Amino acid sequence: MSTLSLHRPQPSDLDQLLDFERRERAHFETWVHARPASFYSAEGVAAHLAEAQDAAEADRAHAFLIRHEGRLVGRINLHRVEREHHGRAELGYRLGADAQGRGWATEAVGLLLPIAFGELALWRLEAVVRPGNPASARVLEKNGFDCWGRSRLSVRLHGQWQDLLHFQRLSPAAQALAAGG
């Protein structure tokens, strides 16, 4: 039985999300670009929640909170949704420092796949991982993603240009078509 659940963020999540983002700020900023300081306020998180709702309604992005037994432990998102000609989205996820190493990222991605390929009817998911984050690459591989390439010096983080590994996962319908079925 799953210990995790995914929930679309709601305005009522503001206090818990603000606490989570403040608590995990330093941890997250080791892996991703820093958010502006204004994000880490009630107004900043409220604006973020409103933007997430607008993006979901417009089918540009779909955000989810990851909860373990009701406690917020991470976030998982489908962003850069492209329907016309592609039917794709990019997957991103992050867990709080104390939530790592428990298999929860793998489980959260697994919970998102039926939403992405079922409810949202996407054809393909893509994700990028820096080579210095092998745990994230394993999360994707355990969920059926294939690494299809590496882009050299394609992102600047903390003042240094870094490579990215590119992953993909096709929907079951796309997999059947690719297999000749």
C-alpha cells in the first residue's frame, strides 16, 4: 500500500507550502536555480499557487504536492506542456532533504504516470538530470524512462556550465505503436 499521495495545490496549502519552501530553500538551491527572495513570503507563495492554478486551467503545466501520511514532503510537476504536434510535457520533482533516500521520489513519479498518460492523455514525458545527480537518474530509470542523450554544457548553475542527461518515457499507447502494435 502506498504511503504517498499526490494533490493539486490549493490556496488552503499556503501556510504548509510556505513553511516547506522556507525550510528546504538551502537544500533545493544546491540543485536548482534560486527563486527570488520575494517568493519566500505569504504573498509570494500565494501568487505561485494562483499561477499554478492558472497554468493547469490553461493546460500549460500541472503541479502536485507530494504528501507522506498527510505531511508535505515534496513537489512534482509537469511543465512546458505542448499539445499540438507533440503531446508532451517535461517532468520535474524535488523532495525535502529528510525525505530523500526512502524511495519516495520513485513512488511519486510512479503515482504521476497514470495521471500524465491517463487523465491528461499525454503521449510522451521528458526529463533532464545533471550527471552529478545519479539518484534522480535512477528514479527515472525505475519508472521506465530511457536516457536518450546528453547535451554538453547546456545549463549554467552556480556560475558553472554543466551537462544535462535527457530522458523520455512514452505513454502505453505510444509504446504499443513503437512496438508495431
